[in-house]
Amino acid sequence: MNKEILRLAIPNILSNISVPLLSTVDTALMGRLSEVHIGAVGIGAMIFNFIYWNFGFLRMGTTGMTAQAFGQQNAPGIMAVMGRSLMIAMVLAVLVMSLQWPLGELSFTLMNAEGEQRELVSRYFYVRIWAAPASLALYAFMGWFFGMQNAIYPLILTIFINSVNIGLSFYLVHNLGWDVDGVAYGTLGAQYAGLLLAIILFLTGYRSYFDYLKDVTLLKWDELKRFLQVNSDIFLRTFFLTFSFGYFYSQSSSEGELILAANVILLQFLNWMSYGVDGFAFASESLVGKYAGAKDKAKTNKAIQLTFVWGMGLALLFAISYGGFGEQLLRVFTNQEDVIAATRPYLFWMVLFPLLSTPCYLWDGIFIGLTASKAMRNSMFLAFGIYILAIFSLQSYGNNGLWLALLLFMVARGGFQHWLYFRKGMVLK
């Protein structure tokens, strides 16, 4: 079981680490310009996180349902999940691009972007929005590959996409002086290059599944209804998650440009940690889904136990690294001494977050494998209520209060998920 976890987790960790590497490079490129540029790209990226993460069910729901069909050795069902995911991805992409102006203007207002910062965020947004079809289709492909117990294709895709993105962004910003436009066009080009590679990998590795297309009815109501139900629950769960981080950015922005820049950098620390431990969460999505689909309770529980052992071990390494090298890591993101000075007092939060927030990431993977979408949704609702209470109760503590509220939110998520699983186990829905 340990070998099986590591076979899936190690490629996932390598793949996931390249994701925050991209935002690290974007932040570092802007960090050589000004705190306004750091904040603008941070806000722009958060807007797209809010839009795309809300459609993250295209990956998460696809992984869980594909893994269960894989465990049942149901080839037509496996292909049906892929077809429905891509169909919904294209419908949502058309919707997002059609509504780009109201989405953009509302987002700039909600994120408290004003003056020069609003102009920079706007330029970033109206370039990157055209990546929607590629970004959403990639969610479907990634989820399907994970569900097929294949962590290598997502690794290849993620490293390729982020390498293209980093190279293109660096060239456009550093060589051509395009500032925020450069990182936006870098992302746009990389997403479409990644989609092309995903199609090639699918055709290369899974061509035999085309034999089942004739047996697949994508609009078969009973199956489509379950697909939409699971994904709508995950959508609502993700909406509240992204809203929580969006509100964190908005509150940071209202504290001034220096605090916003500091928090954008600190959130990069959290990104590194979360994408690292998500390697084990993604492994649990695949394994728990497979064993739950095969009705093997013993192996399902064993996969869950060992996922926590490995995930918390990695979290401890992150906490030690941030505690010992936080000051040096700050200088990777910026050479602006005023931004470094503003960030330094909050570095201790980066030691606490890996240790206390990792369980919620691991439980997310487990719940996705079980397709326990209602339980995911309900635990998020409860944790969000605690977050809102904490935000307003801790306002007098400034930025420390903001970080404490976010930490309580993450702890509550993991706590409620733990309680729900140990009440109902594999029958959790």
C-alpha cells in the first residue's frame, strides 16, 4: 500500500510543486518592479482562482467518478465520465468568455482595486480570460488521468505547461518589458499548448477507449443527473473556499499596498505547502475511489491511514523549513526592503499553517475518492460560518487577526470532515 501511495503521490508532488513555482516566478518578476505590480498580479491571479477553482469540480468530480468506474472495471462508464466532463467544460468556457466584462468589473470592485492598481489588474484580466476553454478542458483531462490511476500524464502536462508559462512570461517581461501583460500572455499561450499535449497523450495512451464511444450516451438522464449532483455539491464547496480566500485578499488590499504585497508573498508560502501535501491528497482520490468502487473497506481504510502518515510527515518538513529559512525565502520573492520589512512580522504563521491545515487537504482527497460531495459541501458551510465569525471578532488585531481567522477556517474544515467520516465511514455521501 505504501508503494502504491508513493507511486501516485511522488509524480503528483513533483507536478504540484511546479504550480506554485509559476506563481512564484510571476511574483518575483513583479517584485522587481514595485509593490503595486506585486499586488496587481496577486489580485488578478486570485480573480482567476475564484473563477476557475469554482469549476474545479471538473477535475475533482471527474477523478472520483472515473476512479470508481475503474475499480468496477466499467470501461463504458469510464469513457462516459470523460465525455460529460469535456462537454460541461466547453459550455462553461463559452459562458465565462461571454460574461467577461461584468465578471471583470465586478471582481475589480470587490477586490478593492483602485487607481493604477485597477488599471494593471484590468490589463491582466482581459488577456488571460481567453484561456478559459483550454483551462477548463485541462481540468477534465487531469481529473480523468488521475481517476485512471495515472499520475505520470498529469506530471508531464503540469511541468510542460508551467515551463512554457515561465519561459514565455520571463521573455515577455524581462526582454520585452511587458510587465503584467507579459505574465498574462505567458499563461494564455501555455494553457493552449498544454491542451494540445493533453489531447496527444490521451490519443496515445487510451486510444482503445474509443471502442466504447458507441456504448456511451452522454445525455443518459440517470447517469448525467448523478454527475451533475456530485459536481454541483463540489461547486458550492469550492465557491465558499474561493470566496474565503478572495475575502482575505480584499481585506488585505484595504490594509494598504504594503500589507497586500506582504500577504500575497506569504500566500505563496502556503501555496508551496498546499500543493506539496496535495500530492498525497490526489493519491488518496485515486486509491480511495478505486477501493471504494471495488467495495474493499479494509484497503480503503488502510489507504486513508497511510495517506495521513505521509501527508503529515511532509507538512512537518514544510513547517521546519519555513521556521528555519523564512527570511531567506522572502528574498526569493522580492528585493524591495519595505515589502520584506512589512512581511517579516507575520512569518511565524507559516510555521503553524502546515501543521494545522494539512488535515483538511488530505480529507478533501479522501472525500473526493468516496464521491462524498454532500459531506464536503456541508463541512465547508460549517467552517465558513466559523471563518466569518472569526473575521469580525478579530478585526481589532489587524493583519494578525486576518491570518488567525484563516487558520481557524482551515482547522474547522479538517475537524468537521474528520467527525463526519468517523460517524459514517464509507457510506458517507
